[in-house]
Amino acid sequence: MEKGVKPYKKGVETEQKIVAEAKRLFLEKGYDKTSVTEICSNIGIMTGNASYYFPHKKDLGTRMFRDLMLDVLDFVETAYGNESTFFRYSLALYICMLTELADEERCRFVREVFEKGFFVDHSASFARRFTPEYNKGASRELSKEQMRTTMVANDAVYTSLVLDLIKKTGGRPSKSDLRRTSWIICNIIGRIFGRDIDVIHEESARVNELIMKLDLSGFTFL
């Protein structure tokens, strides 16, 4: 669709129906056992219509992550816009992880998607919001290309650690497990961007303290 042209209301409604039914089936049956044909049949549209919005099944899978990330980023920037970039990044990442791995069904979906090697760009999405501030206060600055490479590497780390966590806990990670994994990922990012280790530990501790008090029921993944 051309830039500046508003989508037809019917088109928006169709896309929303596809996403809603995909979420329901992904949660109920998992990613692997859900087909685009079934999604379309359940909402009464042709499979070809769905491909206009989501050319491949994996596009529907990664859409689940994208919608959550955008909601979390909006919340963090609105509520904690005066905090440091590292604090906001860590908080957003932690909220996403807690929501994505909230129960066995969601863990199953995350595992199935991650094991297929789909690029779920948590870090890239965060970077697009936080990039103007990333180099402030860092001991060394990164070029745009270095930033991009760093984000891709971090997503690989995130995927690997989350998969390892799901497997080790049998798809039932505790909040302590999630907090520890989030702390490791955020420490890696902090060091990459040259933050002082004492600052990283202090901000991570504040994030952990805050997350225990937040009501996360308003965030939905599936």
C-alpha cells in the first residue's frame, strides 16, 4: 500500500480477524499444529486473502512478538521516559520475557518459533526507539553498521538463552529463572555499549525491584 494511503476499513478488520484467530489457535494447539488454511476456514475467508497480509505462516508467528513489543515500548517510554536508556531497555526486555513465557502454552509457542530460526527482532525493535541515546555516556561509540551487527548478535543471544531456559525448566520457568536470564541478557547489552559494570548492576537491581510491583496483566502475547 502506498505511503499516506489509509487502508480500507474492511481490510483492517480482516487483518485483525486473522491475527485474533491465529493467536487463539497458536495458544490452543501450538505453532506447528496450526495451519493458515485452518485459520482462514475458521473466520470464513480464502487462504489467498490471508497471504495479502501475511505472505508466510512465519509472518503470523513473528507478528505475535511484534505487537507485544510495541505495546511494551509505548508503556515504558510513557511511564519511565526520564529513566536511563539501559534502565528502559532492561525493563522492556524483562516485561516481554515475563509475558512471552507466562505459561506452558506460551513457552511451547516460543520454543517452536525460535527453533525454526525465525528472526524475532527484540533488540532491533528496541534499538529503533533507543538508538539516538545508545552512545551517550558509553566509553566507545558504535557506527550504524556496528549497531546493526550488535543487535543481530544480541537477538541470537536472546533466542539461545530463552530456548535453553525453556528446555531446562520443561516449559515452566519460575520468576527467579526469568529474572536471572533477563539479568544475563541485559548485562551483555550493557557491556557491549561500554556501560560501567557497577551502573549495570545498580540499574538491573532497580528493574528487578520495580518488576515485582508492576501489574503486567494488561500485556497480551497470545
